Amino acid sequence: MSGTQQAEQRRGPMGGGRGPFGGMGQPVQKAQNFGPSAKRLLGTLKPDATLLVVVVLLGAISVALNVMGPKLLGAATNVVVAGFASLQFKNLPPGTTQQQIIDGLRATGHTQQADLLSGMTFTPGAGIDFPQLALILTGVLALYVFASLFAYLQARLLNGIVQRGMHRLRTQVEDKVHRLPLSYYDSVQRGELLSRVTNDVDNIGQSLQQTISQVVISLLTVVGVMIMMFTISPLLAVIALVTIPLTLLVTVVVARRSQKLFIAQWKATGTLNARVEETYSGHAIVKVFGHQKEVEQDFRGENEAVYKASFGAQFVSGIIMPAMQFIGNLVYVAIAVVGGIQVANGVISIGDVQAFIQYSRQFTQPLAQLGSMMNLLQSGVASAERVFELLDERDETPEPDEAETAEEDAATLEFDGVDFRYIADKPLIHDLNLTAEPGSTVAIVGPTGAGKTTLVNLIMRFYDVDAGTIALDGVDTRRMTRADLRARTGMVLQDTWLFSGTIRENIAYGRPDATEEEIVQAATAAYVDRFVHALPDGYDTMLDDDASNLSMGERQLVTIARAFLADPRILILDEATSSVDTRTELLIQRAMSRLRADRTSFVIAHRLSTIRDAHLILVMENGGIVEQGDHDQLLAAKGAYWRLYNAQFEGAAEEESGTVPAGMPAARAAGAPAVGGA
């Protein structure tokens, strides 16, 4: 399937654009399986595999120390209980042993008491052994201190691993964004793309940060506690193991349901972000056409979709923790009952039962934590799927293995039998032949959709031709690197783009090493110098994200100055003067005439008066050139250009004379198509 076909398939209900600034669509959401996505996500941490082993070892040491704690506390309980038990027999003759006491109790029919005493060790009449108790409690304190220290080291090390992994992932996403073909940007909403690059990547980092450590600790704790439980009482350990299949059953059932909801949540979030970004960028248009209510209604609907998906995902995944706690409480009751019976029969000591109950809590708690971590993990994997979809998108056509280059001063562009289409079965440009000589100005005019902007997009290799060649001084541009081709080309668009920074920095964007004198010369040629001194800080005036402290015309002049400073061999002006007044436009045209002596210029213009001096005027209709020549030749031919010219310059006179009813466009009365964008 071709790239254009793929782009067409991705176009959503909002429509697909043609060219770099066309309409935006919404990509089809196709979720991957949880397992492969989670495995690939963990693969982002592979460069730190050695450190991950250290993390596991630190976690194992911390868990081992923590697991030993209840056993020692049980021993302390045995010391206290045995001490109190020994005090009951302090009046017995010296030298009486524990076994003699137990035998005496059995002989007198106190079998249950004898069984209870047989489960402990004491010296009759000795009382509590406080030195031994102090030693045990000191050991417990040391265990927990060192366990906390190792846990801290593990958390600190893991934080670095995760953050480095997210740094690499962000770098991959950034690199991918620059490798994507323009057709991808034509088919995806800007807010949706930004949501994947920012929100989803941040959510992945938070999910990994919160889940990896907990999962490692929980799994190690389950293993360690299980070993300790079997050493205390195999019977009680078997009872505790009942929680594992129940936990797995609940987790799997809930996970299958919640994973779909998390995917829907992040998809809905991306759609909402796209709506907010689109509305914010075009808020003036929304107000002009009175569409506030419609926008608010759309926002409420999409916000409601985010709410429902988020609520459903969190609610369903939140069921896991209460379910785990319920299962843990049932096991706790069973252990307490069976353990009490075993203590009464002298099978195990009270301290061991106490330790086992603690272990049962330690056993069910990590299982419950694993279950509760599933909602975070699922949310992270759902975001990872969306990021991986972006990373898996088809790159633009790769650069040639052995790239060619044209001469340094190359400026001849030749179109030879060029065919191009955005949609497979809808040709746009067919068999286009054109030669633009150095120092010439080629003007392109025609009705909306004729292919004017598409033509310059092909020159810049924003898209590659389907057939034919575009050659720069005999070198096929597809055999050149895009960087080499675009370094020779300057482009000024109707939609101005300025970044946050000073006016000086914006002008020098194409040539960061330009001197102050060169910047001022370019600004003077584009008539920026005329207004910049009226600003508070002159060339050092800071522009915000939208450059709202400049008028639309001033912003366009800055972009023109930027193109002048770059001094390209090929200059493309796509309605570049549409936002400036007529006088300034004429002045800019004169300045360009002086600057374009040895360069090739392509001009797309609506106002035909601005291209009278062009060396060659191309009239395009339906993707082909229907007429070409200079201004006088085309007017004399009385063809398509003549109709366009009359539609613009005779309409006003006809309306004043009454030939055209007031309010009716002259172009419609003349039967000519209106001149529009590409």
C-alpha cells in the first residue's frame, strides 16, 4: 500500500488536508495486546539491564531482612509468654524441670494445659529473660533499619533507571516526529499528536516509577514469606496459598475489562486535547461566526466521553484492591482458628502463631498491592500502545544511499512529466512539464484546488512525485538529501510562523551565524526596520507563542525578512504578502526584484496585480498548466488568465455601473472561477 493510500485511510471525519497546512483528521485507534506492549515497554529499560539486576538484589536483601522480622518478634513473644508461664511454678521445689511439670499435669488430668506448655520452653520460677528479650528486640530494630536503607537505595537507583528510560523514549518520539511524512500530519489532529508526545509519555513514566519497584518488592515478599510460612507450619502455609489462585482469577477477569477502558480513556483524552487546541488557536474565528454554543456542546460531549471512560477504568480496576482485602480477611480468619487449635494442642508456640499471622498479612498484602498496581500498569501500557503506534508509523521515503548534489549556485528547476495524487484513484497533477531558469520569477495562479501549493510542496519534497522527475540543474531532487535541497530553498507561507524569542532571533532563524549588519539589511529589505524601532526594545522585543504583540502584516514581514537573510537559490512565496497593505506589498515586490537577480522565484498570488512583472505566469486548472506566458501575452490570448484578471479588476466597475446586482460577486457574474488557495 502506498504512503498516500495509507494517509487517505487515516483521514477521519474531520477530513484530510492537502499540503502541509490542510485539514486535520483523527487516526484510527488500534490497540495492541497487553502482553506484547508491556514487554516492549520494559524493553525501553534494557540499556540499564545491569542496574536492574542490582535493583532486584537490593530489593531481595530488603525483603529478606523484613521477612526475618516477624520470626524474631515471635521469638520475643515466646520469651515473654514462657516467662509468665514459669512464674506459675515458682513455688515448686528447686530443680523441678519443665518435663516433670508437664508429666504431673497429664497425670492429674490437665492434658490440655500440659499440651499448651509442651509448645514452649521455660525454666520453672525463672520469670522473663529480659537480657534475651532485649537482644532479640535489638536484632529486630537492626533488621528493619537495614531493610529501610536497602529499600531507599533500591528506590533511588530505580528512579534513575526509569527517568533515563523515559529520556530515551522522548528522544525516540522526537526523532520520529521529524521522520514522519507530511501526509501523517495532514491526517492527524494536532492536539491528538501532542497528547501522545506529552501526556502519554508522562503517564508511562509515572506508571513505571510507581509499579516496577512495587512489583519487584511484592513478588520477592511473596516468595520470602512463603518460605518462612512453610518452615513454621506447612498446614497453615497451604491454607494461605489458597489466596494465589483466587487473586489471579480476580486480577485476570478485572484486567481484561479495565484494559479496554484505559485505552478508551487515553484516546478520549487525545480527542479532547485536540478540540481544546483547535478551539484555542481559532478562538477569534469561533467568536466571529458565533459558534461558541456549538464549540461548548462539542467540548461537553468529548469531556463527558473522557469522564465516562476514566470513571469506568478507575472503577473497574479499583475493584481489585477490595477483592484482595476480602480474600485476605477470609484467610486471616482461617489461620487464626487453625493456629489457635494447634497452639492448644502444643503443635506450635504462640509466638509462631503470632509470626504466622504477621506473615499471612505480609503474604496477602503484596498480592493485593499487585492487584491495585494493575490499574496503574494498565494505564501506562495503554499510553505505551499509543506511543508505540506513533513510533511504528511509516517513515518518509528514506534518503538515497549515495546522495547526489547539485552545483552550489544551482537554480534551474525542471519538471518533466510529473504526476502526483493524494488519493490513489484521484489524479491531481498529470504530465506537468515546466522549466524555471535562474533569475526568473515564475508566478502560479488558478482557482482553488488547482494544485498551486501542491506544486511547491513537490519542489520542497514535502511529498514525492508519483511519476516523472523534478531536477535541480539536471540532478533529480529525489537523489539529493532533503536537507541539501531545502538548504537551497527559502519558503514564505501565508500562515506566518514565529517562535517565542526576540525579533532578531526570528529573523536569524535560517542563518544563526548571521551578523548584526546582515540581519538589519534583511529587515530593511523586508520593511521590518520601518516599524521595529517603534517597539519598546527594538530588535530585542520578545515575541510570545502567537506573536500577538505584532500585527498580522508585521508578522508576515518578519517571515519575509527571515527568507531574505537565508539567501536561498530558490525562493517560494505562497501568498506571502496577503496580510500586508497594497503599498507595502508593492515595496516588497521592488525589494525582491533587487534581491532575486540570480535566484529562481516561485510566487503564488491571489492579487494578479502583484505578478505583472513575473517572467513566466502559469495558469493551473485541475492539476495541469492550461496557459503560460507573461502578463501581456496571457491577456492578449483572452483565455483562463484573462477571465481571472477581469474577474478581479472589472468587477468593481461593473457593480458601480449597475451591470452586476449589488452584493453579487463579480466573478460569478463573469462566469469565472474565484481565485483561491491551492
